[in-house]
Amino acid sequence: MTNRKKLVALTGAGISAESGIPTFRNSGGLWEKYDVMEIASIDGWNKNPEQLQRFYNDRRKQLGEVEPNVAHRILAELEKDFDVTIVTQNVDNLHERAGSAKIIHLHGEMTKARSTDNPDLIVDIGYRAIEPDEKAPDGSPLRPHVVWFGEMANNVEEAKKVVSEAEILVVIGTSLNVFPAAGLIDYAAKNIPFFLIDPDEIDYSARAIKHIQAKATSGMEILKATLLNTLAAEPNEPKQMTLTFENTNYVAFQLAGVGVLTIDWGDGTSHETHMLSSADPSSTLSFHHVYSDEFTDAVTITGENIITLACDVPNLTNLVVIRNTALKSMICINSRITELDVSRNTALNHLICVGNQLTNLDVSANLVLTRLNCSGNQLSAEALNNLFTTLPPPISVIGKIQIDDNPGTADCDKSIAENNGWWMN
């Protein structure tokens, strides 16, 4: 598949724990059994290298006895549909053994050893022990190729660049308070889908986040289904906005963003092109167009990086706004719309469609939707239940939905939405 989206996964000890590799920080982890400064610091190495060699020889032997788990394998499988890069704090080789192709190790690799004097002189040793007094090719003591406290992490600049280019960010098995993962997150674009797989409650408000509260294996199953369902509904197309109108003789829009907006009014001859200022990301464009009732062909709007859309079209009956990678918010009010498809918009966060005549609303596969107001329409209980079923789990702690003044408001099953993480406002 060409033009695959760039998915970057930041992984930590939690993803390998289910393979049988003990963590350091968690309850029952290695730091409860060992003094961390004696077995994971450069001072510990200088003080007692034999003790560190024994510790890492045991860890290396154990690594050879375990296998990649479902979470590792799913990350490898996602390479069929996404351009996946893994940035890992782990020193095991389970990502490699699962079949992942692009892996950046921040803390070294357990199956390698290096010169004490030259950190760039690295040798593969597999799962064998480093023998007492074993030397590197330059004659210096051979030591584990792992980063200890008191040493700089590896490949940090490369990791920063990869994260800054990510179109989807996933954090698995590491806390958002633990560096370097916590620092790398800041390099990611703010409007991309961001998933955290962690079985514990989180306290994080620095940016919008979709928390999958599960262990790595079950969490990756959920993530895989979410991503592939969205991908299946989202053809590999450039950023665009498509709106289909019927029997419309007045159109008014307000948009904000950066880029070129082209409008085909459906009469075969009338085209407009508007430039939104690239110097001002908050620039807006307001316009309207009046045309004859005989113009019944579809009107198509294509705009790169359009981030907001407000639509006040009294005679509009059908509206389709799909597959937009930049659209963040949309407002549609006081129209005759009965069918509204606002699905598969990967950045859409707020949707307000009030005072229309909606009998059907599709908001499926919007990864970051957290606010929805569809009050004052003609949605039946069945239509509302269908809507609740397709609501994506909100990226914040809880989503908010308003459904007042619809025929089905009283009889719909609100628990469907509530069980999916949405609160009736």
C-alpha cells in the first residue's frame, strides 16, 4: 500500500511483561529485589562489574527462553497497512523477533555487548553470558550494551524526528510520566490521534488522548480493530472536503484554516478559488453563493487543511462531510437536512448539528470526537440507539452528547452511550 500513514509506537516494559520479562518499576518488579544503583548505574559498574555482569547474564538467558506476545505481533502486522516505527525503552529483542522492521532502541540491546572505552564498538553475543574478564576487540572490558543511570540515552535525536513526523501516536507499556517517552510526546503534532494503552488510571491533561485501559495484549487487539476499521472506511486520498447538495439555491459557509479552497457550484461553468492565509493559521473565509433552482447537480468543495466548517443552508437536505484529515470542528444549523454523514474525519473533535430535520446521523470512525450536539432534530429512538452504538470511545475521560428535543429522546437507550464513555449533557 502506498502513502501509508506514519504510525509511531513508544513502548516500555509493560509490553514485554506479558511475555514473562519482569519490569523494573511496577509492584513486584526488579527494583524491589535489587538496589537500582548497584545493578543499573555506571557507578555500580565501576564499583562492582562482576555483580552487574551476573545480573545481565541472567536477564539475557531469561530473554532467550521467552517469546514475543500478541502485542508485539500486532505491531508487526500493522506494517501491512501503516508505516510503523517503534521507539522502545526496552532492551529485549521481542519486537525484532515478532517481525517489526523499524525499531529505535533508546536504552540499548541485551543481545549485544560493547567496549567499555568505545561505546560505538558493539558486538552481537546472542543469549550467551559475558565471561569474567572478557575483552572487546579493542582490548577493553566487554560490558552489556545497555544504558545505565548516569549515561545518555541512545538515538534520542532520531526518535524526536520520527515522533515529530508521526500521523498516529501510540504509547504502550510505559507511563506518560517516565522519560524519555514523556519528553518525546511533546514533539508530536497536537492534532494527530494519540492512543495510550495502560491498565491503570491516568492523570494527564497536557493534550487530547484516547486511553485504552487494558494490558498491552488486549489493548493492542482493541487498537488494531479501531485503526483497521477506520482505514477500511478511509480511502487513500489527499485531504479533501466533499459536500453534496440537493435542491439548494443558497449556500453560506465560514471556514478557517490554511490552504486553497476550490468550489464547483454544479452548473458546469461556475468555479471559485479562495486562498486562506498561510501566514495566519487562524484566518477565516466567509462567503455565500446564490444560484438558480435549475442548478441541481452536486456541489463539491475541496480544501487542504480546512480545520473548521460552519454551514447555514436553509434548503439543504443531504450533507456528506467525510474523510477529512484536518477538519476539527463543524457546525450545521437550521437546515432541512434529513441525512448527515460526518464519518471518517480523523481529527474531528466537536460536531454541532442543531435545529435541522435529521432522521439519520452517522459519526462513525471519528477517532477523536468528544463533543456532539444533535438537539432539535427528528431522530427516532432507533436512530439514536444506532448513533450511540457507533459513537467512538472518547479520547478524554468522558465525552459529552446532547440529544434534547428529538422524537426518540425519551425512549432511546441512553445506557448504550454511557457504557461507551459518553455522558448525556
